[in-house]
Amino acid sequence: PWTFKFNADFTLPKITSTTVDSKDSSYDGWFNKTTLSLNGTCTDENSGISYVSYKLGEKEGEIYPSGDNKEAFAANIGGFAEGSNTLNLSVTDNAENTSNPISKVLKIDTTLPKLLVFNNVHSREFVL
């Protein structure tokens, strides 16, 4: 008789934390550049983490865990536009189970402020 042994993994992996440019996931402020540093952690109870997927507008990519901690991920992601941007993240384990996506709205403002000075005779514009 033949005996087959296999491990089944039907559990979805999870993204457990994210930071963007050292700001935790609760940060709701503005960033002043179009390339941001993304870091995070994820967990999987069985087969382990394979990769994290991201989508920013039409741009998509994969981030592979590296180093000793196979549940941590890090990448610089460029292509953020002025205003509000939605970054979607999901994680896939080694059994090809993919988590439900999480979304983060990131606001970008790279425009320098201007100071307008008026008096009765002259007006001046200064870029700060």
C-alpha cells in the first residue's frame, strides 16, 4: 500500500503592521516627496510568507521578505502623485493563499509654499 503525507494550508496570511517613512499606520498627515519607504510585518500560521503585493494606481509590484526575519518586508515605492493616493497591500503565503487587501490613503504635497507681501505701493512674492 502507498501512503501519502501532505500538509494542507487553508489559512490566510495577515499583514500585522505597516509604517510609511517611519510613520505608523494611524498617521493621517501629509508627505512632501513622491517616493516613500514602506516597512511592515506579516504572519502566517503554516507555510510561511512568500511575498507582499502592492498596487498604487496602475503601478503594481511584489516585495519579498529578506534577511533573518521572513515575516518583515521593506521597499521604497515611487510614483506617488500630488494629492491623495491609495496604496493597496496584500500578502501571499507559500501555499498561495492571499490575504484580503488593506488600503492606506497617503497624501502628497511637494509644492513649496509662497509668501505674498502687499503694501500700498509695491507687491512682492517670495518662495519659502
